[in-house]
Amino acid sequence: MPAGTLACVSSSLRAAAAGLAAGGALLLSAPLAADEQSPANGAWQTMRPNLYGTRPISETGDSVMSIEAPASTPDPSATPVVVHFGAALAGRVRQLRVIIDNNPSPLVTTMNLKAGLPVEEIDLRVRIDRFTSVRAIAETTDGQLEMRSTWVNASGGCSAPPSPSAGGILGDIRFRASGDDKALQISIRHPNNSGFQIDPKSGDPIPPHFISHLRLRAGNDILVDADTGISLSENPTLRIASREPLQAPLVLEATDIPSQQLFTATWNAAAPGAGTR
């Protein structure tokens, strides 16, 4: 991650605290859009030169790349975001970033993909704190940049209290594959507390407790390597769809902050319903 990125929540408790503080400053300084037909720039104005310098970024062509999210989300603490890659990009994306401009921690994920992995779609569930642009920036294997954004009206996703049904085994990982094994959804049992929530029973702040890193590998090959943070939803999910069947077995590794505990599970195509710990 380039130095100076104000909103990155990294895989250490010290970096997490710094990211939360810096992200909060960005949130307070980001104005609402005067023109509601186009997203406000918010944190992106500060993040762009730190992440990409002055490199040109294409922003047109839905057949090349697109992003989907509900215009007015029914659940700001678990809003689906879907990034599609067209034929021109599938297999050529080496990195994907998702940014929520007006979140306390705008950088949702920096996701590095194995060269040649023919990914057509990546789905996430995220927290959205308020009226904002949600954007995805893809970097191709030859260094080209593509960005698409969408506008979401939401309120309070980062401070929403934990689900009353929260429970189960921390770090439990589940897989659900499509019938042709071209798509795999990964779900992780985890509160992914943002640090902005209040315990409804005690009235005390809930400390940050989140998944900071995800890695999906096939043997020694790392297919997906992602830095993540507090803008992922409670019980985070990741879905990957490919032009070709995913080759089992695949191992998912998830790192917990602040404990640094590593949760792991293995998906086998013959038994796609559950992970093995």
C-alpha cells in the first residue's frame, strides 16, 4: 500500500487505529454532492494521487466493466456490491480496489488476482455510512486502469449495532459453489466490528474486531490476495465467478484483528456445501 493512503485499515492493530482516525477525518471533510445525478468525490480526491498518481483512468464502457449496488440500500450494514468484468478484461485484471468515498474507512479492499485468472464477477457485502459514491478501480496486467462508480443512498452502516442473532463459531468458513463450479461464494462467521458501534446493552463502544486479510489459494498458487477492513459487513462474504470451472481443492485463509488468529478452510468440488477447519 502506498505511503500516505489515509484510509487503509491494514493487518495490524496499530495500523488499524491510524486508519480509523485518518478515515474519520476524511469523512468529516467530504462534502455531499451538489448535483445528485453524479457521485461526490469525497475521499477519492485525496486517495487518487496516493494510489495512482497522475496515471489516466478510463471511466466509460459498461461492456468492459461495470459496478452494481442498490441506489437506496435496505440494509446499509450489509449492502451488496457486484463488479462485472467484460470479455476485454476477464483474465487481464491483476488488481481490484473497492472504495466507498464517504465511509470512515473508505478503502474496502485491495484485491490482487493471479495473472490469467478468468474472473468475470466479484461480489462483496459492505457497510455504507452515508450518501456516497461506491467505486471499483481495476488495474490490468499491462498497467491500464478502469474505474466505474455508482451512487448509493444510505445511513449509519458503519455504526449499526451487531445483529441480535450474532453467534456461532468465530471464524467458521462456509463455501457454496454453482452447479458448474464456475462460481464460489465464501462466507465467514465474524462480527467485523467497525469501532464505531455501541453495545446496545451496556452502552459502551465496541472495539474494532475485523478480518484484515483474505487469501484464496490452490496449492502454492495464490488466486486472490486481499487486504480488507472495517467496511466489510458483519459475517463477510466474497463471491467469485469465472469463465472456467474453479479447480478444487481451494484453501481460504482469513486473518483476524486484533488477535492475528488465522482461520482456514478447504473447498472440495465434491462437497461444496461446507468448509473444513
